[in-house]
Amino acid sequence: MRLSDLRKGNTKWHIVVLGGPGVRATLGDMDEFEKALEEWASQLGIEIEHFQSNHEGRLLEFVHSSRDRASAYLVNPGGLVRVGESLRHTLKDAKKPCVEVHLDNGELRRQSIFAPSVLTIFSGLGRSSYVGAMTALVLALDDVDFLHPEGTGPLNRSHGAPRSLYT
């Protein structure tokens, strides 16, 4: 079975993979990681774009410059997980679906400030957290009733805002 066989559609989504401070150190060889993720993306029939910075301002500028071409964001906030309020707001203002990713559950010892603004969090599976998050995000983007930009149903979240559990 090919990964693309899981998909309902064939839109070539553009997923931006963001890494915050310290992510490069925890992932190890970035070239190897990016190559592996590119391979998974190719199998899913999507495009990905990587950006990592230890400087929050650069991340903010990148989100602003990429939001017109991005279908969604995968973000590992790294060292900003509890203090990156400006990055959280910038991602929310981009009005694109966003998934938070962490290599291990230790990064979430205390609550992430991103949690209220993202659709979901993938954590604890090492590098496979990225693969799981990317696959789930693509399948959700293909779903016209959930994240697809052309969806109009009451449950559609193409604007990136998570659905409140309380309304």
C-alpha cells in the first residue's frame, strides 16, 4: 500500500514545517531529517517547506511571508513552548490549520501555550511524531467536512481555529 492510497483527494497541499529554538539540536542531522520528511511528503503527494530558527522574530517573519502559499503548518515550538506568545498569535492570525509536534512527551511536562490555538498535538514518537502529524493533517485537509479550504459545513475548520469543546 502506498501512502497516497490513504488520501481522499489529490490536491498537492503545501505544508510548512516550523522549528523553534533548540529543535535543530534535538533532531540531530537536519539534512537527514528533512530528506526523510521530503520522502514521506512525496509519497503522500504533497509539498513541504522547512524553516527552523533559534530566533522568534525570524519565525514570525517567516510565517507572515509564507501564509499565502501555506495550506497548513506543522510547528515544533522548541524552547518557545511556554513563552512563545507572539509566535502563537502569528500562527493563529495566519488563519491556517496548525498542528503542534514534539519528539517526546517530556517537552510537554507543563502545558504548552500553543495548545488552545492548534488543532491537535502529536508527541512522544520521536521523529515519527512528524510523520504521524503530517499524514493526519493531509487526510484532514482532504476532508471537505473538516479542513478542506472549500468546505462550508458547520464543522469545517479550514480557517485554522480549533473547535471549542464548550460550545
